Amino acid sequence: MIRFRLFGFPVTVEPWHWAILAFCGGALKIKESEDLLPVLLFMAAGVVSILIHELGHALTMRLFGGRHISIVLHGMGGHAISQGAPFSRGQHILISLAGPLLQAACGLLVLIAVITSADTSSGSTGLEVSPVYQLLDDFILVSLFWAILNLIPVYPMDGGQILHGILGPRRVQLTFQISIIVAIVVGGLGFFVLKTWLLPIIMVFSAVENYKALKRVRSSSAPW
């Protein structure tokens, strides 16, 4: 467990966050010592990118009067928590948007910087095979992929939070139903088109959790 403060926010990085990043970075393919560096670079790029994502949420919460805001990185992502102020539906939507937008903006800025550097250099500089280039490349990949993934309208990801904010609490069942359908479609596309297991696993887990939430809402008389 790692704890520190950033821009006044207490940040906690849980062990499982490192483990998931290592898995996504190819830890299972490590056979020799030289295979370790690419995994470590991916982990470093991933934690910085996801931290930027959560900072987008946290800074927007602060802008809207939130207090006692903290950031936790866990599993494949993280969350920013505010206990100081109730946010309106519109503010919730902007808070949800801020994370992926800031993350994508940083990824695009680094991408532009890398392309510009490559265009202005003459011949081969060795940058394309350096650890620094690999770190930047991983940062761009994680930033753009994670930002796009989070904007998919599947609750409780940011896109699902935005969907929930638009539909409102009286249509929470519809939010879960749409999330289930989108998760199944995106998971299928990930498996059959992109030929990847990671996206389908995420989407299957999300679909199951939304189905459970839908059943709880239908069987409960408590207001949502």
C-alpha cells in the first residue's frame, strides 16, 4: 500500500493495482531478466495515466465545492471520493467527463510531442528503441485506451455515470439495462474483431454487476 498527497489530495495506491498493471503489461510472459523492464515501464506509465484520470475527477469536484476529496487506485482503475458537498446532476456529468477528457488530452499531447520530435530529427536517433520512448508509448496507449473505454455507456464507468446523470434516478433501471446491452455488444466486438480477451472480461464482469444491480432495484421498494 502506497500513500502520498498530490495537489492536496490524499492518494492511495493499492497492491492489486500494481498487480493488474503488471498482468496487462505482460508479466506472465517474463522468461528472462531483460523481459522485466518493459513490464515495469508499462506499470509506471499506467499508474501515472490513471492517476491523471482521477485527478481530473478530483479537481472538478474541488471546483464545485467538494471537500475531503481523496483518490484511490485499485484493480484496473480507481476512483475519486468527495464527502464535502452534494453535486447536482449536471455537475456529476461534468465530473465524470473530466477524468477521461484530461487523460485523453495528456495522451494526445505526448503523442504530438513524440511525432514532432521524430519529424524534426534526422535519421535514426535510437529514440524509438529507448526505454524513454517505450515509457511514452505506453503512456499514450494507456491514456487513449482507458479514456475511450471509460466513456462507453456502461455503469459504473464514467460513460455509465454520464448516462445515469442524463436519464436521472427515476430511470435507473433503464441505465442498467442499457449498460448490460452495451457491455455484451462491446465485449463481443472485442473478442471477435479485436481478438483480445481483456476487453470481453471487463465487459462480462460489468454486465453481471449491472444485472445484479437491476435485480436489486426491481426487488426493492427503496427509492433510487
